[in-house]
Amino acid sequence: MSDIIEFTPKQIVEELDKYVIGQDKAKRSVAIALRNRWRRKQVPDALREEIYPNNIILIGPTGVGKTEIARRLSRLANAPFVKIEATKFTEVGYVGRDVESMIRDLCDLSVSMVRSEKTKEVEALATKHAEERLLELLLPPSPNKRRKVMLEEDDDSGADDAEDRYKRTRDKLKKQLENGELEERQVELDVQAEQSSLMQIISPMGVEEMGVNVQDLLGGMMPKKTKLRKMTVSEARNYLIQEEAQKLIDMEQVVQEAIERVENSGIIFLDEIDKIAGEGEKSGPDVSRQGVQRDLLPVVEGTSVFTKYGMVKTDHVLFIASGAFHVAKPSDLIPELQGRFPIRVELHSLTAEDFFRILTEPKNALTKQYIALFETENVKLDFTEEAVQEVANIANSVNERTENIGARRLHTVLTALLEDYLFEVPDTKLKKISITRKIVQERLSNIVKDEDLSRYIL
Ligand SMILES: Nc1ncnc2c1ncn2[C@@H]1O[C@H](COP(=O)(O)OP(=O)(O)OP(=O)(O)O)[C@@H](O)[C@H]1O
Ligand SMILES: [Mg+2]
């Protein structure tokens, strides 16, 4: 079972380093939290139940990598992971979206994760079955069996002949099929008819909140509709592989494993938690904020949530919360909830040096993205080091003088810088664009000087 990674904290940090610059403390604590999931699995049963996750609050200004760390961690963890805005639960008119729904989301995700893993496991066998069925579609089974009954009295040399011929044709077709010579040939296939439109009408909004899947309920009651469709052999193969894989997978086992994964390695990232930390018990939204905190409490503390897959225990789900905490402080959360998030990590605001590294180092660095985009137009884009330095400085100074939106500023500065090229390049014969410091200054200095302009454009 590959449900928990075996990376050491150091390796986890190294992986995160590929995408997130700096913020070492935050990376360390999420790495420890993730490793603790693995450690807990090795502990003897009785004690294991006693080891609760140390939930984390990431505190830091906007655009410094909080969500990015969580997002990268989730890919790494190969654990069911959902990211939810805490404010979602305070939205006025958001009827029926209760806090427990995040556990249901986590379960759905886990089930589809496990199912696709299992599908991969049976893929070879499913493909084999699919090939056999394809052959049957191309050449319906031997008529011989029927003939044999009729011809019982006769000498059955005729039947043998027919059988031989059938076998030969079948072998020939099989070869052709294997060699990919029949891919474009049309076959007719029974496919499941779509029923979803009907289901949408029947199922009232919010029913899924009860954890009941109307589609499953009614789907079972209604006769399965199939319809004959024409498609090419290659389309049919894909369809049949899916269908055969479904037959080979034991859904009960999938669900069981998926639930086990949610309960032992699930991670929930609760974004914007500061926004539900109201000060005192005022009127209006603050009341509902505290309400959301109270709703959250049992889920974070450990409770059983009713889902369409059965009861799911949340005791060992790891929660990573995050927020800017500009106005509210972690101490403004209700005490019980504070106690459930014992680890607080601060992320620092980013400097011009950080920006330089963010622009160039991560695997998905913005300059790399633009270089790839221009490559599609057969244009070689490059940035001199001083140019990148200049972009970093500009982003930093605009952040200082207007609003500090962290690394998000890099997006706006770079798009402003490259806009003309992005627009014009397909119609020019340019093969190479080299962005120098001079170009950066020429294109951006006017905007940067004018504070009002920067507010709008950068
Ligand atoms: N330290 C960093 N290293 C690399 N990229 C970063 C870093 N910080 C932010 N970014 C980039 O900036 C963008 C915004 O970052 P992110 O979504 O993590 O912000 P956040 O801290 O969650 O802010 P908010 O409080 O507004 O949610 C992302 O596209 C991310 O790639
Ligand atoms: Mg965020």
C-alpha cells in the first residue's frame, strides 16, 4: 500500500524547495507533520489510537506561499487532501453546506484515488478481456455450435470444416487486431446510456449533504439503459477496458481502503481561518463566525461523520489552517479551537532577493513559463540576470508603496512588461527576444513612478 510516503522530513523539504522559495520554518513543520503520519502507522495498535495529529496554523501576509506549500505538500503526500476556505461556511445564503461536508469531499476524493490505483493494477487483465470482446464484436462467435445440434445425424465433416474456417478467420483477425490494422474499422457496441440529466431534475439541492447519493439509490431501481452505438475499434477498446476494469475491481474493497486512508492520512487545508476569528460576540457576521468555529470544533477534535460510504472518523485527520491574521489574532479563535492547533508557524514577507529567486528557481518559475509560451511561437525569449533583478526590485517597491500582495506582484509586473510582445509576436518575424535591464526600465519606469498608475496596472 502506497498511501503514505516514506520521505524523511529532509526529503520533504527538498521537494518543497523545488517550488517554494524560503519559508523554511513552515516547510519544516509541515514536513514533520507529514512524517508523523508515517511514524504513527508504525506504532503498535493500542498506542497508535492515542497519537493525534499536531494541527498547524500557518500565519503570514498574503502571497508569501502559504497555499503554495499546502498544494505542493498534497501532491507529495499521495494522501487524500482537500483545501477549503473557512469563509465558505459563513457565506450568507449558503444553505446546507455544513462543515462536515469537507469530510465527505475528502472521502469522494479518496475513493476516486483508490479506484484509479486499482484500475491501474487490473489494467493489463482488463485490456486482455477487452481484446477478446473486441474480437467477438468483429467476428461473432462460431455458428458451429448451433449447426452441430442440427447436423447431429449427418457426418460432421461439414461442421468441422466450418469450425476450421471460423478458427482461421479468427486467428487472422486477431493478428490484424494485434498489429493495429483494424483500428479504424467500425463496430457496434452496447453502451450505458447517460442518465444524469434525469437525476438532476429528481435530486433536490442539498440532498448530498445527507450523505445519500440519489443517483446510486435511483440508479439501482431503474433498469440499466443501454444503447447500441457505432464506433471505431480504437474507441471501443478504450470503452471496453474501462468496463472490464470495473468488473475486476471490488468496489467494496476500494471504499474500505479509501475510508481507511481518509481516517489515517487525510489532510484538510483550511484556508482563511483568520476570517472566521471574530473579536468578541458582536452582532451579524461575527456570530456566524463563532458559529462556524463551533461547528468546526468537533470535526477537528474527532467525531464520526455520516457519509455515503458509511461513518468516517475524523480523529486522525491532519488539519493545516492558514491565514494572514492582520486584524484577528490566533488568540481570537475560540479557546477550544486554539488548543487544537498547537503548532503556529509564521511566514515572513518576501524580499527583493526572494523575488529574484522566485522568478528564476522554481520548476514552474514565471520566467520559465513565459519562455515556454514564446517557444510555441518559435521565439526564443531570454532574460538577462540584471533584467530579472530589476523586475524583482520593481515588484518589491510597488509592494512597499501600494499594497503588499507578495509574490502575486510578480505576475502583474511581468505581464505588464511582456504585454506588447505577447500581442505582437505572432505577426512579426522575430526569432529572439532578449529582455535586458534597459528594456525593463523603458517599459515599466513610467508606470512605477506614477503611484496611481501602479495601483491600476501593477
Ligand atoms: N515563497 C514562495 N516561493 C515561490 N512562489 C511563491 C512563494 N510565495 C508565493 N509564491 C507564488 O505567489 C502566488 C501566491 O502564493 P500563495 O497562493 O501561496 O499565497 P498565500 O500565502 O496563500 O496568500 P493568501 O493569504 O492571500 O492566501 C503563487 O502563485 C505562488 O506560486
Ligand atoms: Mg492562500
